[in-house]
Amino acid sequence: MTREKASGSRNSFVDLAAQIPVGAPILRAQDIRVRFGSQLVLDGLTLDVMKGEILGFVGGSGTGKTVLMRTILGLNLRESGRIEVFGREQGKLSAKERRQVEQRWGVLFQQGALFSSLTVRQNVQVPMREYLQLPQRLMDELALLKIEMVGLPREAADKFPSELSGGMIKRAALARSLALEPQIVFLDEPTSGLDPIGAGAFDELIGKLRETLGLTVYMVTHDLDSLASICDRIAVLGDKKVLVSGSFEEMKQFQHPWVQEYFCGTRALRR
């Protein structure tokens, strides 16, 4: 397959994403139910993610934040409900169309999930090898571009994950999530384990990438600073569904015990 053919296979979904205006839903999860054995984790959950926004998704530990993200990505099975991406229902996509959709999103898992036996450059190239057929020289150039884009020095390209700091691992994983120039990126606790300065710098990077690349960002996080500083909208998961969505200030007005404690409690006041 030539580079042109590889790129051309994505055109239908590039066009679909381009047709969605900023502020309209680029992703919709409707009436989602997910169960693991006898444990019902999500029940009747509905959530829209708007094109161009940074959505912060928050909730108590064990409420199912990552479960929903993995369900949207197709890594968990849902019992019922529907998910639409770029205006197309996932359940009606062919295998080929599904692969085209997957090329339009990027994922940063909580611990980075880098392959320990691969260098940073090779990790960034993993999606390129899976979905495209490009000359090695071009993949090397593209990988370096992504590595520099996330604020890593060029020499980091040939380091292994074990040689990186926690913050560098997060940035390397972010570079890999951007490898295929996605329309939407999913971030699972991107600032967990980082010191306040490192977390602030990572938030700033996310905001800058959103502006320069026109990304939509779906971010699972517990970080109040991230929610307050870069999120356009926040959705709160509780009681197996989305309880409320809105701005950081609007969260303070919602009368639910967990929401009030989280956004108005002692920890919030220390910000």
C-alpha cells in the first residue's frame, strides 16, 4: 500500500469530522449500561463531548470513569446503549470503517503504557506501523516531530522508558497518541504522579495542543487544578451515570454530597 492509499483510506472520516461544527457533539454516549458479572458499573449513562472542547471527566474512585472511556474505545463490552463518533454509530460500522475511526483518535493511558523494550521513537511509531505503510525515514521524521511537539528533547527519541522520568513518560505517551494526527484524544489521569509544577506544565501543554491542532480532549482526571485551569466543561460521574455537567463554577452550585465535598470542600478551598 502506498502512502497516498494509506492516507486516502481515512478521507471519509476526515470529512465527517470536518463537517461537525465547533461546539456540536463529536462523540455521543447514550443510555450506556456496562456490567461485569453481577456488578452493574454504568446504568443509563448519557454524555456528549463537543468538538473543540477540553472535557474533564471526574468522579469518585471506582465509579467507572475509566470503564466508560474504555467502553467508548471498544475495549469493554456494553450491555446496552449506543455510541456515536463523528456522527456514525459504532455498532453499525464495518471492520474497515472501525479501523478508520480508530485512526482519528489517540489515547494516553494512566501509566503511559509504553512498551518497555522499545525506544521512545519506536513507541511513537507503533500506530504508524499498525495503520499505515510508510518508509522508515518518513516515520523517523514524523516521530521526531511528535516528540518535539510535546516538549521532549530530540535525544529522548532513542531512550527507553526505564531511562525516563515520570513526566517524560507522560509526554512520550502523549506523543504516541498524536502519531496519526487524531481529531480527539482520550487522556486517563494524565497528571497523576506528577509534582505540581510538572502537572501544571502538562496542563499548559494540553491547552496549547488543543489550540494549535484543533483537538477535542476527553480527560479523566482527579486533579482540581486541571479541572479549573484548562477544562471548558466538567462532567461528574456518580450513581452509575453522569450527574451534572458544566463549568467549574457551576459545579459548586450542584446540590449533591460528593460534588459539594469535591468542589467546595477543604481540599478545593486550598487551591
